Amino acid sequence: MRSNFAGICGYCEQDCASLVTVIEHFRPRSLFPDEWIAWDNLIYACQRCDFQKEEKWPGPPGNYDESYSYVSPNLVLGKQPAEAFFQYYLGFVEDAEVAGNSDSLVPGQMVPSSNLSPGNWWRAYRTIEDLDLNSDSNGNASGDERLPYIRNVYLETLIAEIESDFGDLYSNIDDARYLLQELSQPDQPFSSYVAAFARSLGLQVR
Ligand SMILES: [Zn+2]
């Protein structure tokens, strides 16, 4: 299972190398007893996300209607990938993706994508809220425990490393392109956030 998620938590995208990990049931066993061993129901997750999710489910027990579901990190053929449901506030002035309500956002914060149907927007919103993807497991952390902060430190460190290798990112974008593509792949930590950053530079990634 670990190889399938490449050591990255399916929910928060942290590198789990130094974290306690579990195999989490996306649809909780208590509400979906037939699903306890279904392959696409198993998520490689860090303990933080497992504690946070527990037996939570936004819909009626045993109901497979997607309108009353969370967004699954598992890729399912023919379905929108999880990352299509979310976008990030990057903290830049030119971050048009989530402009408009940026006053209350901090860099690294996840929000539902702006182009979703109302039903899918609700699913994305519930996923962020119930899994506490903008904070930590107890929901009242601040500073360096907050996931947006951790995401942003990771990205800033990455940018600093790229710039020390290639020089200014904006004027050497062709040199940095392949590295950013590689670091936007799902087997990398915080890859959705890095992908959002790469797209803000006009790079097609994934
Ligand atoms: Zn996690």
C-alpha cells in the first residue's frame, strides 16, 4: 500500500517518512461494512489525518451517492481527480485563481475550486473542513503546526533551492520547468500546492 501512495499521505500530502501512518478507510467501516477491504476504499494516511477523519462521513450510512461524499484521494477511472476539487491561495498579488476573498486567506490555504458545481463545491468544502486540511488534528493549532504554514515553508524552501541553482525563477523559467514538473507529481510532498505554484508561472504540469 505504501508504494501506491509513495509514502505521501493521501489527504494532507505530507511526506510520511517520519510520521506514524495507517491504512485509512475512506468510507468508514462502521457505515459501509462491505467496503472494509475494497481496494479503492483504502487510503495511505498519516496519523493526523486518520485521527481527524475517524468515522466521519458527510452522508447517510451505506449511501454511495457522490453528492453526499468526501473527495476521494484515490484516482478512479472516469472520475475527476481529487486535485480538480481544490485550489490554493499562494499569497501573491497575481494569484488570480482565488482572488476576491483573499483578505481572510493565508498563503498555503486550501479552498474549493471556483469552477465546481454547487454539489461538488460542498463536497470539497466538507473535505477541507472535516479533515481539517487548513490546520492540524486538534483544530486549534497556530504557527508552525498549521498545514498552510507547513505547505508554504516547503514551497518557499523549494523556490530558494531552485533559485540558488538557476538564478531568478521568473527569468530562468525554462531551466526550472522540468524540476517543477517533477516536483508536481503525486509522489512528491505537497505536490498539489507545488502544481498550483507552477501553473501560476504559466507552466503546464501533470
Ligand atoms: Zn495526512
